[in-house]
Amino acid sequence: MDQKKEFTVLAWMAAVFAAVYFMPLGTPRFDGAVAEALALTKWYAQEHVILCLLPAFWIAGAIGAFVSQQSVMKYFGPNAPKVASYGVASVSGTILAVCSCTVLPLFSGIYRMGAGLGPATAFLYSGPAINALAIILTAKILGMQIGIARAAGAVVFSIVIGALMHWLFRHEEKAKAIKMAELPEPPAARPLWKTAVFFGLMVAILVFANWGHTDETTGFFAAVYAVKWWLTSAFAAAFGVVLWRWLKLSTVRLALTALATAGAALLLPAHPTLAVLVAVAGLAWCTAGQEGEAGEWFTQSWDNAKQIFPLLIGGVLVAGLLLGRPGHEGLIPNEWIARSVGGNSFGANLFASVAGALMYFATLTEVPILQGLMGSGMGEGPALALLLSGPALSLPSMIVINSVMGPKKTAAYVALIVVFSTLVGWGYGALV
């Protein structure tokens, strides 16, 4: 008998028993925190799982099924041209406009396929951090100075953090590069332009389905928002043609999926997410159990979902229990947070960075939250620190990142974001 293993099992059993035995049921703070955890998880499921996570799982699965490791290594590997790999990774957020959780399947896909740690973490940070609409909204509501500082800081951060992650783990990266270089180059299944179109259509569906609302009634963002579902439908229709022509999926199944999706959209126009859910279910029906690339695509997507989804939901529950939803309280009182980020001291910036790293921010929600905190005395330095750490990190995302990269790399990644956010916020607060 392995005594160490059995003692670990006993310790976990004792910890769970103690937590249940001493659970403070009936106290307003605890009962309210439990309600907040469930409410945040329900909101996350309604607003982000269908429109964000499900398309992201399919994109990540397509990376594993249709993109060779040699191709990933060529453009994002440890020995890839740094200007190209870091340049693309650092501005990806302007295109994707996703939250810290939605970017995880995409990051997992390219990292597992052999992408270098530096470009992969640069992409992981920039995906949610460099959101064009969020930066514009920041400049409009919180001031032009902090909007420009957020934009510049996020781009620079993604490159610096990626480069430092590569340097910290350079020996492992070198060994991985040598191992990947020994892999034979598989023959291309289709021309590069077809692969580009295939992924471009999926990214377009993800982007326009999640196009954020703006209070403006005119301008580019408002115009796109007004027709977002028409654009999403057009790209989805084109994607269906690609699946039929290039992947040779069943004509009957694709046609029935298209009819069911159109029917859901027409019968329930106020609930477009249901139409998206029907389309995703139809795609699974068309690919599951198929031979060749189509079946591999489904398998890769399903494997990503099995690994990431339970961790994300568990992380959202814990985040809601501790911090509640925006405007509501969990176990940690909001007044503690507001009091701790007042002024522009180093401690206030550090607290703002850590709090931002733990909290879950849906895309664009960080701006009105900060507007309220700044109205309660939060300094501009801590506000910038939270803007640089918050959208790119969250407790749920840390849990998933740990399952992909391991605890050592995850700790380094989180520490770099918190430290740099603190220092930049502190310096910015001193200047303004």
C-alpha cells in the first residue's frame, strides 16, 4: 500500500467533510455568495457558452485536425521569425475581440500543436486584452489618456510577456524545437488558400456573433451591430458550402441543419443563440463518426470541450462565490475592494492588478465597473492596472491555463501580468 497516496486521499476526505460540517448556512453573507455564484454561472452559460465557447471549440478542433505541426512550427514555433510570430500574436485581439475564457480553446489548440511558448502566450494575452471596441469605449468614458495608455500597454505587454516566457523556459523550448524539427512534413491535404478561407469563415462567425453593443447610434461599430446577425448568417451559409464542397459532408444532413437553423431564427428571432445552438448541434451530427478529416475534426473539438468546459464552469462558480457579479457581493465585500484601490499608491496598484486577475470580466463590462470604482475614489493608476490585468486573466482562465501549460508556466505567466500591470499603473498614476 502506498501510504503517501492513501494519506493524501484521507486529507482530501477530511477537508471536504470539515467544509460541509462547518458550512455557515443561514448566514446572509454566505447564502448571498452562493446565490451570486449560481447567478454568475447561469449568466455565463446564457451569454458566453453558446456564442463564444462552442465556436471556439470547433476552431481549436480544426487546428488539431487540419493544420500540421510543421505548419504551426513554421509560423509560431520557437525558431519562427520573431517579428512575424510576435507581431501577429500581439494584435490578434483587434480581430478576435474575445474574453479571457473564449480565447482558451484557441490558445490550447496552437500550443498543443507545437507553437512556441512565447508567441502562444502573446496570443493568449492579446486575444482578450486588445479589443478595439473596448479601447474606444475606455477612451470615451474614462478619458482619452487612459484609453491610449490601455491600447499601447496591451500591445507592448503581449510582446514583452511572450518574450519573457520564452526566455524563462528557453531550455524546454529549445528541446521542443529540436523534437518538432525531426517530424516529417506531411503532404498538404488542400491548397493554403482553402485552409485560410476555412478558418477565416469560422473566425468571422465567432467575431460577428459576439459583436458588442454600443450606445452610439451612428458610426462603424453601431452599423455593424445593427446587421450582425445578417453578417453571421451570410458567413455561416458560405461555411456550409465549404463543408459540402471541400469536406464532402452529407448533403442531406447539411440541408436539414440549414433548414432547422433558419427555422429557429425565424420562429424565435428574439433568441438568436438558439439558432446558433441548432447549427452547432447540426455540425456535430454531420461530423461525428465520419471517416477522415471530418471525424477527426469532431474528435479534436470534443476532446477540447471535455477538458476545458468543466474547469471553466467550476472556475466561474468559485469566482462568483468569492467576488459575486458586477454590482453584487460575494464572500469578499465590495467595500474592501473599493477602499483598497483608492489613490495611486503602489499597494493600491498591486491590489487592483491582483483583483483584476481574479475577477471575471465579460467583454466590455470592465469599463462601466471601473467608471463606478473611479467615482468612489479609485485612482487612475490602479484603474489602468486593472484594465491591463483584468480582461486578460480570470480565476476560471487560470484553472484552464494550468491544465494546458502546467503550474510552473501558469504561475510565471500570471506573475508577469500582475507585476507589469502594477508597475505600469503605478508609473502612469505618478505621471498623471
